[in-house]
Amino acid sequence: MLRLFLLLFCTINYVFVAEAQLAKTEKKLVRSVDQNTEMAIDLLKTVVNINSGTFNLKGVRQVGEIFAREYKDLGFEVQWIPGDAFGRAGHLVATKISSKGPKILLIGHLDTVFEPDSPFQQYEIKDGHMIHGPGALDMKGGDVIMLLALKALKENNLLDKVSVKVFLVGDEELSGNPLELSKKDLVEAGKWADIAIGFEDGDGKLENANISRRGSADWTLKVTGIPAHSSQIFQPEIGAGAIFETARILNEFYKKLGTEVNFTFNPGLISGGNSVSYNVETQKSEAFGKNNIVSKEVIVTGDMRAVSKDQLERTRQIMMEIIRDNYPHTTATLTFGDDGYPPMTMTEGNKQLLAMYSKISEDLDYGPVYPVNPRNSGAADISFVADDVKMAIDGIGMCGTGGHTIEETADLNCLPIEAKRTALLLYRLSLLSEF
């Protein structure tokens, strides 16, 4: 009985000591983030003031060089992947391999939507803690957050407990062509990783994160009819013309797909008449016709966004069935472009990772974190790796508003909060036995 009591005492005492040690370690991480926040803000100001619009290849590389120096200082091996093969600046990859813990891929991007000819170029502080600047929210703020978190781990000798690969994409805002070359190295990084974490701004709210994102794909509809004088429309030998058939098809798309959960389709451009020309590169079209001619040609281009590959394939089949039920003397063809950005499907692993992140947020007294409705989420680079990892989460970058507009604003108060949550997430992931 005495031996059993001593065994229980020792076991309980060990648990208390372990918990105290864990709390002490995490408090050190929090202090490190606080001590380095001013440095991080200075870094953010520096990179925001460098134009890195997607087509400003020199600017994208310049921002990449700044982050490369920072990661070298943390002991990472740094590689610049040239983008010549897909018409972009390239990507920055920083890697630190350990024999312990999970392999974690951290994803950000260097480019912005603001090219050198944009009037929006400079970092500006408003109300003491709000940054108005190109890319402050989307997503140089997120890039700085991940660096700040990793710096905290480095200062507390914890980086050797986990393998980390940081992938800063150079063409997220407008992917290079061909897409398979643009995303090739990112996809390979996803196959290497166990866990993927993206630092996009998500919906801009501190209390939300993404564990599911919709993918996007393009489609093109071409319709033909028999041209004739308008007085002969609907005659047995003439039919309804291309424009009426197009209207029927689009209306059926609306009726049969409009209620599909978390799915959207959008006809973005339509042009029709007696003749139509369309330039794929410039996405411009010209049409010739007259009010008194039954239309011969119509072209419609658009996109579709699905929450899973299954949903994408199923809705495509519905669209194909619709175009086959033609009005008299009309024909229609529907073609789908490359899948573009694949969906980030919600998985149990993603849910578990969010639960861990939310618990960390509550432990830090920042409150719980909720999943963003995928209907409110655009595509992101994490989607290219989500199917290959056991867990994925995105949207844990800066909070703010006005992304992709000259009103883009980020809240500096979020920077240390997100960095602390990230540092603790990486630390707790390093303790998981299944990796």
C-alpha cells in the first residue's frame, strides 16, 4: 500500500512539474515575441515601402532578399527559386531540418496587387496602431508574423524540436504560366510536410481562421445559331438564334446550381452577335451585329468556385447536361480551363489543428478562434498542398480591412498576438508523439 501511495505521489508530482515547465516555456516564448515586436514593426515598414507588385520582378526579389537575410540569421538554409520558366520573379524557400518532431510548412507570399504605377505606395500610421500601406495586410504582415514566431522559438532553443520549411511565393496575386511550373516547388514542399500553415489575412478578423477554402476554375461557353433576318426568328428552318440559346443555358445554370451549398459560378464576360472575336490573353472581345439579324455567335467566359474536388466534378457534369438540351438549330460547347486553384477541403485533421490553435488563443486570453465559412473565402496557395498534409490551417496572418484596394489597412496590435499564437502552436505541435 505504501509503495502504491509513493508511486501515485511521484506520478502526480511529475505531472505538476511537467505542466509548470510547459507553462514556463510558453511564457518565455511570449516574452520573446514582446521583446522583438518593435523590430518586427520596423521590418514590416521596410518591406511595405518596397513595391513588389507581381510584375515588378525586381521589387519582389528585393523583398525576398530582405527575408532571406532574416532567415539566414535564424540558421535556416535559404534558396531562391527563379521564376523565368513561368514568367515571374520566383520564390523564396527557407528550411531548417530536425530529426525530431513534425515537418511543418509555413506559407506566405512576397508579391502584392499594387504595381509601380499604382498611386498606393507608402507605409503610413493612422490612429497610433493602424497601418495604411500596400501589402501591409495581404500579406507582408503575415510574412513578418511567421518570422517573429520563429525568432521566439530560436531564442528559446526550440527550433531543433521541429522541421520547418518557409515558402514565400512570388506570384500569389497572379500566378505565372504555366501554373504547373509556377506551383511545382510548392506542391513538392507539401508532399514533404506533415502540417501546412498559411499566413494569409483570411477574413481579416482575429477570431477567425480558415480550415477550408474554395478552389477556382475557369469555363468558356460558345454558342452558335443560324443567322437570318430577325423577322424569321423561331421559324422551323431558323430557330431561336445564339443569344436566346445562351440565355436559356445561363438561366438553367442559375436554377440548377444556384442552391448548391458553398458553390458559385459567375459569367464574367458575354459577347454576341453576327460575329464575335475574343482575345484570351487580354480577356477582351468584340462583336458585330444588328438589331434585325438573328444572332449567329455568342461567347461567355466565367469562373466557378467549389469547396471540394467532388463538388467541382459533379457541378461540371450538371452544366454539361444543360448545354445539350438545345433550342432548335443551335449548338453549344462548354470547355473548362485548368483547375486553377484547387479547393482546400475541410478534414478532421484541419479541425483538430484549429481546435489546438483555438485552445492556445484561449490560454493566452485572446478568446476562441472559429472557422471561416468557405463561402466567404477566396482561393489561396495553401490549397495546392492541403490534400498532401495531415493537417492544414490558413488565415492566421494580420487582421485588418480593404485588401486589394488603396484602402488596405492592417492593425499593428494583431501582429504580436498572431505571433504568440503561432509560436505556441509550433511548440505544442513539436510535442505531438504521432510525428
